[in-house]
Amino acid sequence: MSSKKELFKYILWRLTLLPIMLWIISSLVFILLRIAPGDPVDAILGTRANEFARESLRIKLGLDQPLSNQYIEYLNQLIHGNLGISLNTQEPVKVIISKALPASLELALFSILIASLVGYLIGFSGALKPEGKIDFLGRIFGIGTYALPPFWAAMLVQIIFAVLLGWLPIGGRLPPGVIPPPTVTGFLLLDSVLDKNIEILFSSIKHLILPSVTLGILLSGIFSRSLRLNLEEVFKKDYIEAAKSRGINYKKILIKHALPNTLLPMLTITGLTVSSLIGGALLIEITFSWPGIALGLQEAINQRDYSVVQGIVIIISSLVVMISVVIDIAIAYIDPRVSY
């Protein structure tokens, strides 16, 4: 950015586009769910219910109204923060999401932490000696982890570390029958700390290790390859060639000149990966019976609970859009060379 005024205009422009993007996403969700096969009345009452019961429920759900009226009412409810009522449990959708979202966030954050540490370490180690053994193994690791099917990797990890070795639990957030601490934040680790319950804290950590490490390792290949490729691009720049011509040590050039210039694209990749993981770790959550929002989405789809599906998709999409906007603003603020 050439000036603070341009930066302010860019931030204002991005924030202005935010509600428009959310409106477009919400409208697409509404349309897609309405044209999808299946009837929510059949999902609740079954196909053998009498016509009077079916029609009464259709009126109660507002499905007897014209599509335009349903859309207006839908937007009105969204503006007021009402995501509807579950068709199966009659529980408010926002309550269902508030219970499941912290579990997904907890898993996503720890997975990203592991992926970043492992991926960046491998990518940086390979860059220290290009075309060396570590660099070659790092490339194989990056391709291999990216290509592994998540469900297969998760089951393999469960068989080895939970079934054969018995080191860690096979799934869930807590052992069956264990009462969780009082919900304050929804994050089990933090709530157990606030409740000063050390037993629950260690138990929740043990349950978190397998899914977070599995997902983190699968993602680490993306980080290692991205860092390595960005470093390769940076090393082609003129200022790197100038530093080499002055006889500066390769390691010093890598750490002081090349690495800082890869931080912005890596920040973008990390941020978008976090946002996509909130609802994208479906196979991992299902395999490890992790009670997150992705597992909740899968169950709602199976039960044709359109209200829950609608609410979860809107929340996930909104989080992805908002995180993307925050990343764009952060990059524009950090890097003065960026122009829009």
C-alpha cells in the first residue's frame, strides 16, 4: 500500500463486500437445499404418515408458502440470528452448532499447529541443502501425505496405536460415561483447566492426540511443499543473486533474505487451511467419532434435517469468508508492496 489512506479504502472495501458475499452464500444454500431430492416431511414422519399429519407439519414448517415468501422469511430469520429448529430433535440449530463447533475448532487448531511445525521444519531442512537427501525425502513426504486417503490413514493409525499397542484411545473426546466439566468455553481442554480437573484434562489430551496428529501429518505435506516451492521462487529474485555475488553465506541468505519473503504466502495458506478445516475434516471426525461440526453435518444429511444442514453450511461458509477477509487485510497491512 502506498499510503494509509489507500489501506483504509481497501479495508473499507473488503468489509463492504463481506455482507454481500455472506448474502450470496446464504442464498445459494437456500436454493440448493430446496432443489435437492427428498422431502423433510417424509424425513420426520416417514412415507406412511397420513395426509392430514403431513399437511399439518408442512404448514408448521412454512413449506406450504410460496418459495419467495420462504426466502424472505429465511433472510429475516438469519438477520435476527435465528438459524431455525432441528426437524428431528426440535432443538435450536444454533445450540447444536454451539455444542459441536468448539470441538472442531479444537481439533483444527491443534492439527494446524502440528502441520505447521512438521511441514515447515521439513521444508526448511530441505532448503538448507537443495537436491540433497533431506530435500529428496521431504519431497517424497509431501507428495505421499497429500496423496494418502484420510480415512485409510486414520484407520491405520487407530489399528496401530489404539488396537495393537493400546497407547491411546480409539476415538471420542472423553471415555464413555465420564462426565465432562461444566461448559464455559466449549473447548474441553480449556474448560477442564478452568474447572481444575486434571484427570479430565489429561484424558481429553489423550483423546485429542490421535486425530490431531493424523490430520496434522496429512496436512504437513502441503506446508512443506509450499514453503519449499516459495523458497525456490524467492531464490530466483535479483536481490538474492546480488547477495550471492557479494559472497554472503548461503545459510545467511536463506534465513535473513529468502525466508522472510515467504511468510506472507505461507500466512495465506495457513489461514485458509484453518478455515477449511472447521468443516472439512469430515472423514477424520467420522473415523475418530469426534463430535465436531463436520460429523454433525454428516448426521444431519443422513437424517435429511435440512434446518441443521442449512445452519452448519452457513456458519462454515461465513467463517471461511471472514477469515479470508482478515488474511487479505493483514497482508495489505504487513506488506507495503501490495497494491490493489
